[in-house]
Amino acid sequence: MSSPFDEQKYKGLLEGLEISEVMFSELKITNYELRLDAEYYRKEFLAHDLITKNLIVENLKNVTLKIDVGFVGTMVNHYTKQGVPLLQTKNINEFFVNDGDTIQITEDFHHQLKKSQINKEDILIARSGSFGKAAIYLETKTVNSSDIIIIKANKAIINPYYLVSFLNTKLGVDQMLRFASGGLQGHVNLTILERLQVPILEDSFQLKIEKILQIAYNAKIQAQTLYHQAEELLLKTIGLKDFKPSQEGTNIKSFKDSFISTGRLDAEYYQPKYDDYLQLIKNYSDGYELLQTICHLEDDNYTPADNQEYKYIELSDVGKSGNLTGCTIAQGRELPTRARRRVNKNDVIISSIEGSLESCALIAKDYDNALCSTGFYVINSSKINSETLLVLFKSELMQNILKQNCSGTILTAINKTEFQNIPIPLIDYTIQQQIAGLIEESFALRRESERLLEEATGMVEREIEKSY
């Protein structure tokens, strides 16, 4: 004979556990596809359902004219040096698109992929890989997309600037994460995404959000312009502005001038263009010195304390203009074993890994005493200011010299000896000061842009919170 159900004992067993109770009958009612994975029913996700009950809410499908995914397939045969930019999932950041590192495709192929075309004020979400980020495209030129969800807001119902802001709030992000499926390499199901709940707030409030985002975007563009001005000044100073290295694919070197002096036999190392870049530095009017004499290399290992909290910087946290876009905050015991470099304000970190050599960043005061991956070299100098070092190492000149000196098989990288023997041009102090001024202003504008975006997100979240 079975014993009677003891509800109090049952609740006691559940106390302290992360658990949600959902009736099977509710599964049939609330799901277009049957989801039995526990992640879908996390308490915080279910709590969001209660929040939206007191708001005027519409499904994403009802406030948009289009929800579609860009081309998914092979495009290699259509790549070109000069063509239409192709945005990929890596270009999707919170709020705005990072279009500094894009592939180009032919005009003909661009016109064939009509449903993949992105226009001004379209909202973009990465379909796979990095979930939870939504960006609004604000360029005037039409570009194309690969594996990106394209959302076109119905402006008669909702402001696209408000919509992208909502999607970047915790309520919006959690809904996107909830709808992700597919295990380790997840993806967003478009049919489910259409059901994402969007609160419809007052038009006047939505317009306020639009104005904030436009100011933030203009600050971001100004920041990029100032960085490019610093870059142009440096290129002009070292004679790289109109410099054209050799395009020859072959080079003849004697055994004495090759392996005996360098220890290298790989053909890539001896490409004529590298000789041209090195000669440019050696002929520089103000002279040069090796990195080991002009810079201090911070390469001592630091062991984080298990119970202390740290900011940890890795390759994915480095922005295209030498800024840091974020970091991981965790206790020492939770950090990976490569988190062994300590950085200080005004240090410059430079990736040692071929394929990500352009990942160089200036450590701002917010990241003073943070940790970074051992995949970075950490340098500073008393002869060249940090802003000039940053622009120099991100320049075409130093990127090619870094690449030439990479070696290895499985993981190709530049070793410490090769790195320290890189020649560094001695930039005039007055030019350094001008570069520093431009970079400082650029970083200040970028921080202001980020502050405004946080303000927009906070405003939307507080307005939603008023309803419950």
C-alpha cells in the first residue's frame, strides 16, 4: 500500500536546489516545439514571463517586417579584394557593428543574395556561436551577411533603436539565450525567435532612446576618425604613407646569408617584401633601436591567489582600435592556467600568435593590475610613449615584421628572442605627443559612447521594472 503524499517533506527535499516545476499540460500549451531541457525552464527565464504580463507586449514577429537569416554556405569562390563587404557573426557587437575586419565579395554575388542584404537600421543577431548580442546597422551603404539573423523593424509599430536596446537588456538577452538550441554548437531557431516578447513602451520614450544611440554612434565614429588620424601621422613620419613593398614571390639568398645567420629555411621568411620593410626602418632618418634596448618586457609569471577576484584579459577582449572591449571577472581558482601575466596602466599588450597579431591594446586605468593571457607580450618604454607604441605595432610595418618572425608548426607564434630583436624606429618626441593626444581623445570618445549605451540599456530596464 502506497503512503500518502507528504507535500511538506517534498518541499523540504527541494530546498536549496535550482529547480523549476512545470506541468506537462503547460508544455503543450506554451511550446510550438517540445522543449524538455532543464535550461529552458530556469527560474529567471520563467520570472520574465511574469514581468511581461503587466506590459503591452507583442511577439517579435508582429513588430517586424522581416526576420530572416543571411546566406549559409561556401563563398570562397566569390571573395575579392575590392567588392561588397560581407558581415559575419564575428562583426556583431552589442548595439553596433564592427565592420573593420570584413571579407569582400563580388558585386554579382552580392546581387544574387538578395535576402542576405543588410540596409540601414536593420537589426542583426549572430545566428550561432556568440548569442545574446544585437546590433543595429547604421551605415548608408548596403552590405551582405553570412549566418546572421536580419530583423527589419516595422517603424509604424516600433522604433528600431528602441528595439535593439531592448534586445540588449537582460530581459531581451535571456529570451534569446532561452531560445537557443542545438547543444555545443547552438543556433537560434527563427520560428521560436519570432515569439520573443517585446514590451511596447511610449513613443516619446522610444524616441529618447533613439537620440541617445545616435549620439553614442557619432562618438564611436569620431573615435575611429581620431585613431585613423594618429595612424596617418605615424605612417607619414616613418615614410610608410606611399610605401609599396616588393611583390616578388621569390628571393635568392646564399646559405651564409640565410640559415647560417637566421637559422630559418622556410621560404615565407625570405619574401622580398620583408627585406623592404626592414630596410625602411634601418634607413629612417631619426634612427632605430632593437626592442630589447628601447622597451621593457614584462614576462614574469604571476600566480593568482585562489580566493582573490581578478580581471582577466584574453584575445577576444581586444578591440580593433587598440581598446579593450571587456574582460572576464573571476576568482583565481577559476582562471585558466594561461592567466599568468600582470598588466599595469599604460602597458601595451601584443599578441604573439600568428593570425591574431593585430590584437594589440593599450591598458587603460580601468584594467590596472589586471591579468592577461601568456599569449600576449607586455611592454612599455621610457623613450616611446604607449600610444605611439600601440599605433606602431598595429601598423602595416610592424605587423609584417611580426609575421615574418613567427615560427612553429601546430601553433605558429613569435618567440621571445625574435620579438626582442625587432627594430623599432625612434619617433620624434613632438610627433609622439601629437599621436598621444589623438589616441587619448579617441579613447575618451569611445568610453563616452559605451557609457551612453549602458545608459540606454538601463533606461529601458528601469521603464520595464515600473510595471511590476
